[in-house]
Amino acid sequence: MSIIHGAIQDFPLTLNTFLDHAAKWHPRVQVVTGRTDADSTRIGYTELRQRSLRISAVLADKFGVQPGDRVGILAWNTQAHVEAWYAIMGMGAVCHTLNPRLLEAQLASIAARAECSIIIVSADLAPLAQQIVKRAPAVTRIIIIDGSMSQWDSTAGSVSVCELEPLIASARDNAVWGAFDERAPSGLCFTSGTTGEPKGVTYTHRSSFLHALRLLQANVMGIACTDSVLTVVPIYHANAWGLPFAVPAAGAKLVLPGRHTDGAALARLIAAEGVTIAVGVPTVWLGLVDYLESRKIKLPSLKRIIMGGAPLPPALMERIEKKLGVVVQTSWGMTELSPCGTMSPHSDAERSAGASGRPAVGVDLLLTNADGQPLPEQRNVEGHLRVRGASVIERYFGETVRATDAAGWFDTGDLARIDDDGNLFITGRSKDLIKSGGEWINPTEIEAVIGALPEVSLAAVVGRTDPKWGERPILVVEMREKQLLSDDILLASLQGRVAPWWVPDAIVRVPQMPLTSTGKIDKMRLRSQYGVG
């Protein structure tokens, strides 16, 4: 019998496919942007795609952008940002998202390292952009979105500035998307730099495409065409966790909050747009719950909240689920993972705040000792967490040395354990461990106990230098409004829960916990302020 060799079409996994699909098969589904000074703006996927194609033409024809060029974007979560985002990636250029919450010097350094000559800027971020270009002379052009050039000081510097909106109307609408290899770079995102110099992570079309497909799995985000998804997590933070790809792929409504993510603004947007799924870091939802509790408001459309970015105190998870009547899905990830690593399924009745869920297909986890050797037992033991997969970094931007070991495992810097069901529990950061008298103290375990107290809003433990012990732990707390607990009561909660010598030597009370640009507690700043004995 002769063998018949069949074949499958070679269909490139380029990211423009998601918007192409949404525009063709979900043309009336909307992308909505919340505004504080006017009604929300909205646009269908078909029109959004048309505008994005025109922006690609503007970048190519007027400004000479070529495939592989890095185009910076300094903007909030808005329609204009998503349009520019797809325009840059669709034409084969690299979208370099800039985090407006980083320092000016950091942003200038990042833009220079990425060799950006063009930065697309939200109008209200023009003053920040001017400080960047002063320090990054390679940036020669600023393109303004979401407003006018009125906030740009035309007397400062020789950089060329224009508004994008007038250029869109006269641009051709036949730009070609996707005519490149799926392994071509699509995005560049730098880490937040809270533990040192920011490092760049280069995403490819293939890696982000596969990452988006993972998000759509039922046990991950499970987004359906009937959903309305509020993307509070910023686009400049690891591509908003891939949601601007996954939401159009599912044909769901994409709801963007713009700059304002306070409780009042989010409550209005959720109610107006029938939001069913909301995604962001814990501090955002703390603000929403406080607002709703103070005004006795309900949001019946909201069914799920997906959290990541920082450990979730059990008391906060309980408050959110009880107040909002939602299911909270916890997750774990990193910029280097594109960023989703694990997620707890919304259907799991035994979800807990401490569990970060299981990895979806395409991601694998490994626990090792401090030397990188795999632990003999991979269940119910604490180890150093490593990860590998199709959307995991291999090498940082601009570096020649691989970020992985010979077997492809990336060291996350996290300490973790995995239970018998495969659920991941992040137990700390190896860099956050406190060495006292030659023995290690894990701040995460102390924080979990203190953070569970209903009177406590946020808690952090850092090491302070000590002449006798080397380091001793101190507790930094932010109390909920109008809630008071004495130091003795706070420390008494640790009795029988942690070793006596782990109990912090001092308590520092702060009116507001310092946070990083991605909403995590800024331990680098806390160590700088309180870590010297």
C-alpha cells in the first residue's frame, strides 16, 4: 500500500490575526474607554481595525518606520493606545511600551537602550515625555494621542511633535499586516526596576499568540464572546497580561479605564458596561471595595475578578468575594513569562488566597535547591522556582548570555511549593529572605498572618541591619481607615503561627504603603527607608 502524505496549511501565528478575526466575525462588539470628563468613548472592532491599518500607513509612509524598528508608546489604557499597539505590531515593527510610573531617568535610559526614535504619547503625559527626550537625544519625534499638543512646550528642544488624529483621516487604508515570520519580535517590555536596573523582555508574535490561546482555556481566564472584560492591568505591564489579544480573539467586549482607576471611576464603568470579568492587582480592588462599602452600592453584572502582581491576603479575598458576590481567581506570573504562569480555575470550590493555581499546557514548573539542582521530591516541599515554556524568556534584550540554564529553565527568584493537586504556592522571594543569626526568616509567612487581620490594609516585613544578629525583621503596616490595633495585639497574632525568633523587633505604621509601578509593595523603598539599624 502506498503512503499518502498530507499537509496542513502553514498559517503564521502573527498577532494581527486576533483583530482581523474580531473585525470579521464580531464587528459590532465594542472597545470602550472610560472618561472622567465625558461619556465613555466606544468603537466596534471593524472600525478599530480600519483605524489601526491607517496608523500603520502613517508610520510607514510619513515617518519611515520599518519592520523591526522599535516604536515607543507612553500611554494609558485607551482605544488610541490599542489602535497604535496593533498598528505597530501588525506592520512588523516592535511596540516598546513605556511605564509612565517609572522615573524620568529610567524611562530615558530604557528608550535609549531600545533605540527608539519615535514615541507615541498620551496628551496628558506630554510633560513627562519632554523630560525623557531631554535625556534621550536619539528620540527625534513625538506623536500625540488622546488629546492635543497644548501641554507640549514648543520652546523646549528640537524634537518634532505632531498629533496623530489628523494624520489618520488622510492615510491610505491598504497597509499590509503579517507579512513576516511569526518568530519576529512584536513587543518590548522592561521590568519595573525595583530590584535593580530594568531589563528588557522581547516578545515574539508566536510567543504572545500562544500565550493568548492559553488565557482562553476554560481553566485559565475562559473568556467567552458574551463577556465584558475590564482591563485595569496596564497595557505597559507585560501587554496587560495579554488581554488585548485574548479579548478580541474571543469576540468579547474590551473595556479600558483610561488613566483613572479609583474606586468611583471603576464602579461607574463596571455598572455602565455590564462588566463580567475584571482584571488587575489587589490594591485596585481594595479601593473599589472601600468605595462600594462606603456607599452601599452593588455591581450585579460582575462575576469574576482575576488578580495577580502581588500576594493576596485571605481577608481581602474574603471581603471582595462577599461584598461583590464574585469569584476571585488568583494567579502568578512575571514579565519574563509574557506574563501568565499559573491561575486558579474559577470553577474550583477549594480556591484559596494562598494558591496561585496550576500552569496551563505550554508552561512547566520545577523546584530546585539554591544551586539549581532539581529537588528529589517535587510536591509539598519548598524550593526555588524555575519555569520554561513557549512564552518564557530565553535571553534579555541586548544581552548575549542566556537567562536560562542548559535545560531551558528560567530562575524566577521565587520560593514556592506545589501541593499534591499541582497547585502552586509562592512562599516568598529569595531576595527578600532575612538572615538573622545565620538562620533564614521568610517575610511572606509573617505578612500572611498580619495581612489576614481585618483591621490591616497592607503589611510588609523587611530586614533591618543589626549589630548582633546581622539582620532583624521589622513590620510595616497600613491600617484600614478608622481601624486601630496596638503593637502588642499585632504581634500577638503571630504567637503559635511563626517561630518566636521570627517576631519583628519593631512596627512602623505608614499612612500609605509605597507601591511599585505595577502595584506591588515596594520593598526596595522600604528597605532603603527602614532597613538601616
